Amino acid sequence: MEIRADAETSSLSSLLAAVAYGFASMLMVFINKAVLMQYAYSMTLLTFQQLATSLLIHVGRNMGYTKARELDMATAKRLLPLSIFYNANVAFALASLKGVNIPMYIAIKRLTPLAVLIAGYFSGKGRPTAQVALSVILIAAGVLIAALGDFSFDLFGYSMAFVSVFFQTMYLVLVEKSGAEDGLSSLEIMFYNSFLSLPFLMFLIIVTGEFPNSLSLLFAKSYSFSFLMILILSLVMGIVLNFTMFLCTIVNSALTTTIVGVLKGVVSTTLGFFLLGGVQVHALNVSGLVINSAGGVWYSFAKYQQKRSKAMKLVPDAEAHRK
């Protein structure tokens, strides 16, 4: 009975982590798009988000609100590749958002689950089940069909989004591996990621020419209450998104995290047709979304069957061991 209760508690924790990440991820796309429509310096925006995350966790730890451990240089060196991939992913994603509308941005980013499956296979995780593999392929097919209906094609934006998919794949795989091997909590990984990213991002805003123009524009817009509110909301949601992403990846897996992103993308894409620069509805868009949604439902059902079969097998094995 205790084992069964533990399995149910674990399943509930996994579900809550996935739902929290999906909701935060959906909100973050629209918030970032709203900010970038007024403030096009995406690298500076990302730097502010990471700085706010580092300071909040540092202050919380010193005041006793969190149990995060102190910075360890050996751990920092191991997590440095993770930080580089994360910031490359977000940097290219923000750059693509400046030129690509939300539905097509989400459509391209939905290719990440297929990339994670391939990366997992070559990293030794083995072959996925037939249902999981086919459902992810169906999701990817729906993405491509939906993308064909985009008449506002932006080569630069599309290129940035595809590069972001690659870095997000590497990043998620590393998060899953780092969380398991180092025994770090999601909050600790988030702190290391934010802290290590700051020198890299500051270098980028200088190389790309954003500094000092980005600061000048920020001071000029500081008199706008609406802009300040959306900027502050972006900083807060950046912290929430990072935490829920790390938590979902550690509690579940890298593939589950990307699939959650795909499922929330259905809602985000629908809203994106009408909010923040709506796009023209096309038969290819609708067809692609239907195929994509079917693949997402199929995947969820396949993963549910896998977890249920493992839980049912665990209980009899444990009871037999007790006897």
C-alpha cells in the first residue's frame, strides 16, 4: 500500500510539474513578444532576466528562504556547457521572435521533440516505443504542414528558430543528465545557469552592438508605465519559466518537457492568430494544427500506458520481495 501511494504521489508531482511548465511557457512567449515589439534588444532583455534570477536566488538563500547550496566551482565547471546551450537557445529564439509571428515560431519550435528523441537514441537511452516514436513523427509532420501556410516568410527569423531548436535539444538533454548525476535541485541548477550566463551575455551585447544603445532606449522608455509593467512581468516570468522547466525535466525527462511545450503550443498558436499581430488563417495552418494535436494526444496516451505498466509491475515485485 505504501509503495502504491508513493507511486501515486510521484505521478501527481510529475503532472503538476508538467502543467506548471506548460502554463509558464505559454505566457512567456506572448510576454516576450510584447516586450520585443517595443524594445528590440533581445540580448539585453535576456541579460536582465538572468541577472534578476541570480539576484533573487542569492538574496533568498542569504535570508534563509531557500535551501540552495553555496556556489561550488567544480560543479560550475561541469554545468558550464549547460549554461552555454541554454543561453544560445534563448538568444536565437528571441531573435527569431522579432521577425516571425507567434504561430509559426511555435510551429518551428515544436520540432524539438523529434530532435530530443534522436539525441537520446545516440546518447545510449535506447529506442523509444513504436507508439512514442510514431506520435512524435506525427507531431513533426503537423508542424511542417502548418509552416507551409506561412505567407509572411522571414528567412532570418526562420533560420534563428531552427538554430534555437538545435541548442534547446542539447540543453534539455544536458539538464536531464546534470540533474541526475550532480544531485542538484531545480533551484540550484537555475542559479548556476543564470550566474554562469552573465559573462557570456555581457560579452554578446557588446559584440552585437546592443550596448550602449539598449540602455539609452531603456532609460527613454522608463517613463512609460505600461512598458515598465510588461518588462517587470517579463523578468518575473523568466524566473518562473526557468524554475518550472528545470523541475519538469528533472522530475520527468527531456522528451516529456519538449512534448509539454508542443501541447501548450496548440493553445498558444490559436491565440497567436489573433493577438500581437494576428496572421491570416490558411487551410495548411489548420490541417497542420489538427495533425499536431493528434500526435500530442497519441504521445500522452502512450506515455500514460508506459507509466501505468511500470507502476503495476513495481507493486507485485515489491510484494514478492517482502515475502
